[in-house]
Amino acid sequence: MKHSEFLPRIESLRGIAALTVVGCHVSGQLSPLPGDGWLDGFASQLIAALSNGTGAVVTFFVLSGFVLARSLDSNPDAVRFFRNRLFRLFPAAIAVVSLLTVLHWRFWLFVGYQASFDPLDVILNMLMIRSDINGVMWSMTVECAATPLILLSVWSLSKHGESLLWIFIAVLFGLSFWGSYVHLLGGFTNLVAFYAFVAGVLIHFRGARRALVVPPQIATATAFAAIGVFVFCGASKQTAPIIALECLSASILVMLVAWRQDMSVFKLLDFKIVRLYGRISYSFYLLHPLGMLFAFRAIDPPALQAWGMPLSLTIVVTTFLAILFITPAAWLLWRFVEKPAISLGRNLGRRPKLQTAN
């Protein structure tokens, strides 16, 4: 397999992670409601563990390191790399912040916490310097901050080998216990899993030779073990060691998904619907708080639960409805903002072809 080859299962994995975040946020908002007996309470806690939103964001970080390392491996031009990141991340984010601003000015709507919608604050949110208008965009601020780290990691590995990257990971993991470092970027941002980007770079350059030597049965058992760790972490308090376990789980899954195409356990990632969510995952992630807002207003989950619907079923129904609201909007944003912006960024770097006279 060529190291620049497109990996559809990797894209699908991003879609699964985006769906997981929705389940996490819905179950988190409904968790204060009482369960209907011990079985319903257990089912609700299991749903919350399966919907490990923090683990999903850590998976996003590992995937970003992996995908961007592949891009730099194919073309190490730093100018091209930063230009493509600019056109990949900012247009969709600017569009969503603009939409939320208009909805606030016109209908007084807001997602999460009430934020300032002064012009300066709106601009800072568009630039991902702040993330109070759309709180989930804190992870995009971290993605922007990680862009130089990924470039440095690829350069260091090419010049000095992988040992220096393990030092990066060790240092950043040590810093994850220091609160001043973790909240260095301010607001909702969190740098505790910053080393996950470096892990993604290592998976691209060194993951294949490790994944391909594992026998099929052991590889399958390892994949299930990684999923088990992911669920265990989802049921645990999100401390620095737990997030490190989530990074390890995500790294194993990304490595196996990328380099073990023979594993039938990952065939779910080949379904067309999963591929769709993989393609629109970035827009889906940006818009999902708005979809949740509409879902909560449409069915009023606390009222459903008060009328006798079990809490676990209320969480499932609300999550499904939120996904239903988000999907068409995310597709439109991907089709008419994300995709054209990515193409524009790539075309700006191409030199015009010289026409020769006949």
C-alpha cells in the first residue's frame, strides 16, 4: 500500500467519532434525570460509556496527525501544508459562526452557554482564537495550534528518527498534569491530549511494520481490547492517565484500520452511510450543538421521561433526532463550503500550465 493512498476506512472512522460526540453531549445533558429502576440506570450509564466524547476528540487528534503526516510525506512543502490547513479548517468554521450569530441576532438563539456576540468576539471566534459562541470549536483551536507541531514532528522524524518523537510524547504527557499548560490557550481549550497528534505521525511512518507482523487472530483481539479500553475510559473520570489510555486505544484502532485492510471486524466502516458521515464529519461536528438544540426543543426530553419513557430510551431517541436534524445541514455545509474551499486551496498552489505553440 502506498503511503499517499486514500484510506476510506480512516475517513469513516472520523465519522463514527463525530456521531459518538453527539451521543456524549445528549447523554451528558440528560444524565441528571432519574432512571426508571436499576436496569434503566445501568443502560443509561452504558450508553454514556459507549458515547465517550472525550475519547472521540482524542481520536480526532490522532487521525489529524496521521492524515497530515501522510500529506507531508507525499509533499513536504510547508507553504502548501499551511495553505491547505487554512482552507480546510477556516471556511466552514466561519460559516457556522456566522450562522449562529445571525440566529442569535434574529431569534436570540445560542448553543451551550450564553456568549457575547459583539463584532470583535464574533471575529475572534471565526479565527478560532475564542470558542465561546460554539463551544465545541475549542478542539479546532487545538488543531490549529497543533499544525506546527505536526510539521516539526515529520521533519524531526526524517532527520533524527522516531526516538525524538517519543521524547515529544513523553514531555507533552508530563505537561498534561500541569493545569497552567493544559489551559494555556484559554477558554474551553484543553491541551491534555496534545501528544495525540505526534502519535498520529508515528502511526503513519512506523505503524505499518508493527501492524502487519501481528497474526489475524491477535489483531482482531487487540482491536476488541482497544474498543473495551475506549468504553472503560468513557465510564471513568477524564483525568490525564485516562486520556492517555484513550490516546493509546485510538492509536491502536487507527493503526489497525489503516494498515490491516484484511480485518473483517472493520467492515462496518465500508457501509455507504458510514462513509457519508466520514465525508461530512467536520461540518457535522461544527453543527451538532445546533442540531441538539432543535432536537431538545422539538421533543422536550425531560417531558418524555416524566411521561414514563425510560431514561435510556429518551437518550437514544433524542440522539437519533439530533443526528437527523444535523445531517442535511452538515451535507450542505460540506458540499457548498468545505469542498469548494478545499479545492480552492489546492488550486492556488498549482502553477499554470505553459501553452506551447503548434
